[in-house]
Amino acid sequence: MGVINRFCRKASEGLWLVLVLLLPITSMPLVVRLVRSDVVASPSILFLAILLLIWFLPFVWRKGKLPRQSLPLFAFGMIAIIATSLANFQTIPPYKDISVLRNSVTSLVTLAIGISFYLLASVYPNSEEKLQRTLRLLNWSGLIVILWSLAQTAAWYGWGRYPEWLRTIHGWYSVGTLFRQRTTGFALEPSWLAHQLNLLFLPFWLAAVVRRQSVHRRRLFKYFIFEDLLLVFGALVLWLTLSRVGLIAFLLMLAYLLVRANVWLKIRVQGWVWQRWQKDASRVKLRQQVISWGITTIMLAIYLGLFLGVGFTLSKIDPRMADLFNFSLTGENPLLAYANSLNFSSRLVYWEGGWNIFNDHPLFGVGLGNAGFFFPDKLSGYAWWLIEVRDLVFRSSVLLNVKSLWVRLLTETGIVGFSFFVAWYYLLWQTGRALEKELQSQRKMVSLAGQLLVIAFIIEGFSVDSFAMPYVWFSAGLVTSAHHSLSTGVDAPTLKGEKVE
């Protein structure tokens, strides 16, 4: 028995290493054939399944503690099952011979995959050393993503096309195509690369840089840390994706850091003013207010300059953004017309269609995977003017989707499911805030990363609607793990014979 336990421990360590390193690959041909899905088919899912069998299930069997943050997530899962079951008592419009049952089962499986990523990541790194090792693996995985993304960009701008050898390598790990002018890394498309950068890598790199806390021992030139380089080139790769939602999410993370910096500076300056002029109390308050407003104004000017600079540059290099600063109030629907000029109107009409479905089924929605069946009746008249919508409805065999996780939650699980998911989301934010009070520097770094993750996902949730995308689940699990190891007394329960590190 002890030999089996030792084997499982060693095997789980190797499987965990491979799972983390393969996270950036989203749609591998081999996995596509195995799971029969051409959307999210990451090889990490296969290693997740094995780890659930040889590590997680024995962990639960031996009464291992799951984090309390998972409770609203379990409740959401139950509501999703109930909502999908109740959909059998509704009249679901037929759509191109697509099976309602198959679609619902597939959606429930993707939700189970996402929750499994979260649960495993929240309990497997059950010590400081394991968490640190996992963050190191993430850094090396991120470095590989950066190098390959830059190689793609160099090939495109160097030859004006992608050479055949690069296309061949791309075909080994992705069923998608390479995009003109936009890097995809190991993801299916540029927006997915931006999604994984914002939810898997950049929050931890930003937090490490701000806290000056590296998970690597060596420093560069005694001051610079490895995460400094990763952040600079990671932000560059994010820019090279030309993902508008991805860039907005990153700018929102920077905005949060600026707000924190603003508060920190105000406190320091107010203390300095008091020490310098405490004998003249009448001037202290006025000078503190003037300096505080001055700091806020400077911070706001810096951020607005950065935001407008990004927008202006995009309008010059991205054809989709050429009319960014050309907004007109004329016309029947100026907002949709403006969105159409930015090639963004299709997203808005899908969100509007999802909202219309939610209005008809507000309590439990229409069940997971069923929103697309209602779209032909719920899309606005403007939607039918869009080429993308007409192509998908009349010239393809795929089911339309909401294109936003937030709208999908309302549409398919109703206000009840949405509330439980938001409760888990809020608890994740509170977990990040709670870790900030810890003295251990690594936990403080993970704390800030957790807060940045929550902020980035607010925007990223409007771009991706699949539960099987592992990035927010995995990163949220690591943040939860840092807090869970405290509540369980440093380490979570281990397999019999497993060495605690």
C-alpha cells in the first residue's frame, strides 16, 4: 500500500507539472478528436482527469477539507443542473437538427471541467513550497508563450507572411489558423491569447512587480526580478494580439493599481505635511487637501493619457478601430451604428438577444446550452442587417451563442444561478483582500494577484462565454489555495505516505 501511495504522489507531481505547462494550449487536434469538440480542447483537461482520479478523489475520501469558497460554486452547479432539467418542461424551438439533449449535456460537462480546475488548484498546492513551485511553472510556461508569440510576430513582419515551417508547427497544437498581423501564441485565436494572459499570467506578474516579490531566488543586477521581464514582454504580446477587450481588461487592472497608489501617496503626503506644519494647524488641513487633489489630478491625467494613447494608436494600426473617434448622434440607433463601424455590433446584438431571452425566463433561464435555440426569434431587427449574423444563421450549422459569460449566466441559469455565481465571485475578491493582512510576502503577492484577477474578469467575461476555458478557474484556485492553507493549519490533508513540503 505504501508503494502505491508513493507512486501516486510522484505521478501526481509529474502530472501537475505537465498540466500547468500545457495550460496555454487551447485547441489541440489530438484532444479535439478525443473529446469531439473543436472549441476548447486543451490537453491539460486530460491530465486534469487523471489527477482527479489518482489524487483528488483519494484526497476527498480521506476527508480532505475543501475550501469554503467552493460552497457558492457548488450551489451554482446545482442550480445549473436544475435549470437545465426544468428546460425539458419548456418549448425549445428546433434549430437545424441540433440535439437539445446533446447540447445541454456538453454544457454541463464544460461546467464540470471548469469547477474541477478550480477545486484541484485550490487544494493541490497545499503548502507554501508547492504554491511557489506552481507559480514558477506558470512563469516558465508564460515565457514559452511570450517567445513563441514574438516568433510569430517576427515571421509575419519579417516575411510579410507565415513561413510553411511555422504553419506546420502551429498545426501540431491548434485546429485554428494563424491571423494576419495578430499573434495567437498557442491559443485558437488572438482574443483567447489575450484572455489567458489577463487571467493566468499578467495578474501574478503585475502583483510580483508591484510587491517586488519574486517566486525565483535569483535577481537580475541585484534589483530586477524575473517577473519584471515577463511583465514587459507579456504586455507587449497582449498588445500584439490587438484584442480590444483584452487591452481594456489590462488597462482596468492598471487603473486599480493607480487608485491604490493614489491612496498610498495621499496617506504618506498627509503625514509629511502634518509633521512639517503641525504647529500651524490652520494651514495643515488646507495644504493636505490641495496636495491630495493635486496627486489625484496627476494620476487621472496619467491614466487618461495612457487610455487615449492606446486608443489613438489602435485607430492607426487596426482597421477595425479606424473610426474610433468618429461618433455621431444621428440615425435611428447611433450606438449600434457606432459599434458596427468598429466591427463590434455583432457582439451587442448577441448580448441584446440573450437579454431578451432572460426577460422571458428570469428565474432559472432556459438551461445550459439552450440559449442559441431561441436566438432566431429574439434577435433585434438590426441584427439581421449584419453579415456575420446572416452567415451564421443561413450558411452554417453551428448554434449561435451569447458571446458573454455574464449574459449567458442570466440567460441560461436565470437570476438564481447568476446570484450564486456572483456570490462566489465576490467571495474570491474577499479572499484576496483577506490575504493582504498576512505577514508572509508571497501571500501578499497572491492577494494582489487575486484582486487583479477579479477586476480583469469583469471585462473578460464580456468576451468569452465557455465554462471550459480553464484560466480564471485555475488562477482563482491558486488564490483560494493560499488562503485555504491558512485555515487548515499550513497544509491541507495529504495522501497516506505523502511527504509534506
